[in-house]
Amino acid sequence: MSGEPDAGSGPNAAEEKNLGLPLPPLPPPAGQDQDADALLKSFLSDVSDARRLAECDRVLNSFKLNPYAVLNLLKQDRANKQEIRRQFRQCSLLVHPDKCKHDHAKQAFELVNKAYKDLGVEETKKEADATVKHARIELRKERRKLTRNDNAYRAAAALRTAQAGATPSSSSTGGGGEKQQEKEEEAGVGCGEALTVGERALEREYEETEVYHRLVMRRTQELMTQLEWRRRQLGKRLGEEKKRQEDEDTEHKQKMRSKVEEAKTWADTREKRVSSWRDFVKTGKKIKKKKRRRE
């Protein structure tokens, strides 16, 4: 037997056993920490690459006529300049050709840049915002038809109104609510109808949900598609009318050119015609003299 004490014996071991203290963990083998770090970095790199590829596919498959859809900005016209710039930076970093391995990363990057530039043009942004606002109004009218006779909705609105300390029949125009009402009417809430305090509270909460934002985005896409189709039809008709006018102008010019050429030809052959007439007159006089002589 050696003179060294056993690891599991001795007063310290007995005290730890009696006190229930855990034994210290064994040190990891040499190089295990480096392998774990490398594995973690590789995993995070794969996750980052997958996210970049997914974002690139999303941009390429987005509705190109709506710059908000390209940037995946669900708030759309309600987003301020800082939010638009932040979303643009996030999207552009994900789809940048130098960092994204997608085959069409350059095309996606150009689409993101174009969407951001379009929102920077006042007229283009106003047109997009007007379409989004129209989509909100349409959805608000449809929802109002569904909730007008919904007992569960009316009960929830009455409860909210009671919690707010007002009667169910009172509107939310009092107590400094005029600015809020104007803001909500601007966004399409109520669609011109007087809503109770509870109904306005329910509508405000509903219009903050992602489901509502997705519906607005989809309706905006439908409206923009209709506008683009009408614009193309109008452009086609204008193009056809322009072509018809150009054909008429060309035909008119050809007719005028032909008349000018005929007048020029007539003027150039005038001397020849005069000479022929003179010869004919002289020949006719000679024939008459011969007839007289014979007589």
C-alpha cells in the first residue's frame, strides 16, 4: 500500500459526503474548448447564411409595385422616416451580394435599393400612401359590416366602454378626443360612423395586430395591380392613338409631296406642251391654205 491518501477517503471527503456538496467537475480534455467554439461559429454561420438566403427569396418573390412590400414594412404608410431607413439597412445588409451566397443576390439588392429610393421621392410615396389608405378604408367598411350585428363584439365594446367610465351610447368625441377622432377617421376607423369608446378601443387594438397589417398589405397589392393594369391599358390606347395620328400625318405628307411633284412636273413640261401646241397650230394653218388653193 502507498503512503498517499485515497481521493475518496480522509476527513475532507467525509465532510463533503456528509454535507452533500457536489464534487468539482473534471477538467475538459485538451482542445475541447476550441472544438466547441469552432462548432458554434459554424452553426451561427449556417444560420446566418440560411437567413440571408431566405430574405433574398422573399425580396425576389415580393410584390414589386409596392415598395413597402419589398422592404417588408408592415406598417407601410404609418412608418416614419427612421423606421423606413432602419428596415432598408436591415434588408440591404442581408441581401448584399458580398455577404449573401444567393445566385440572384445582386438583383434582390437592386430591388431593395429601388424601393428605398421610391419612398424617398415625394410624389411616388404619396401615390403609394394613398393606395394604402384606400385599402384601409375598404377593409374598415368590410369589418364594420361584420361587427355591426355581432353580439359578442357589441358585448366586448360595451364592457370596454363601461371600463372607460362612459355610457355605451356615448361617442368618444368628448374629453379632448377630437384630435384622436380626426386621426382615426384619417386612418379609416369608423368610416364616417360614430363609434363608442369601447368600439374605438377594440378597433385600435385590432389595427395594431400583424393579421390586420397582412390584410392591408394584401388589399394594397390588389389595388395596385388594378391601377397598374388600367395604367397599361391607357398607355396602350394612347400608343395606338399616337400611331394612328402618326400614320395620318405620314399619309398627309405623302399626298402633299405627290401634289408638289405633280405641280413641278406640270411646270417642267409646260414649254414642251406650248411648243407642241404651236406646231399643231402651224400645221393646221398650212392644211387650210392647201385646201383653199385646191378650191
